[in-house]
Amino acid sequence: MAVNIPESVFTKYYDVVDSTFNIFGVTCQLVFIEKVEEISDTFDNIPSKRSINSHRRDNTIYKKQNKIIKEVEKLEDIKIKVYWDSKSWVKVGGDMVIPDNSIQTIFFATDLDKIMRAKYVIVHKDIKDKKEMRFSRFGEPFPMGLRQNRYFGCFWERS
């Protein structure tokens, strides 16, 4: 015998969970590396890299086909719930090994595209001037909640 759950139950559930973002959520900043600007200098002052692994070095300015490129960070605010203690994390399944100093976040499904495009997240914008905490995505986001279509969770490791 099938159990029919009224739609009002789901509506109430979504209202309650949505309100927790206002109570427990913090404003974070997503870091995008979207813009690539060409710098037109008349002289080349970037030292040459004579190494096989020169592409692995972390430089924001680099040379590509006789053009000098600079990567620019773009920040966008987002309100998400951040869980610092692994005891509070939502269990995804299996025995996952997550690095130390990692966090779990919960966010709206409407923000999934932004999360996937972001290179980093700066957690807790309000204390950024005291301590900036950058995290990079660890694994893929996963659906959460009833019907698993409104909320997503994601693990992040300290970068």
C-alpha cells in the first residue's frame, strides 16, 4: 500500500530549512578566475622558465604565444551553511576519507552552477579582515534533503 504525503508537508519542510540559512548561514565569497586580461607592455620583464615543470608553478602572470596574460579573481557573495566539525557533517555513505581542516557546506540547488565554476570559497566574509580562510572543492557536490532537488552539500579542503 502506497503512502501519499500531502504537498503541504514538503512546502512546510522547505520553509523551515530555508529559514535555517538565515539563522545558521554565513556570507561567504566564491572566487572565480574568469577574466583573462592581456597586458600590453613594450618590454618583457617576466623571467623565462627553463624547466619541464614550469607550467606547475603558481603564477598569476604568464606568457602564452607571445602574449602576456594576467588572471583576475572575481568575488561573489553567497549565503551557505558551513559545518566545521566532522561530527556535524551529513553522512554521504561509505567510509570517506576527508583531509584534516576540511569543512562541509550546504547550499541551495540554484547555486550549484556557481559552486561548480568557483575555484575557491572564502569562508565567513565578515571575519575576512582578521583571517582569510580559503578552501577548494573536495569531490563533487551531492543532493540532500527531501526529494533531493532543493539543497546540495559539498566538502572543501583547506588550500
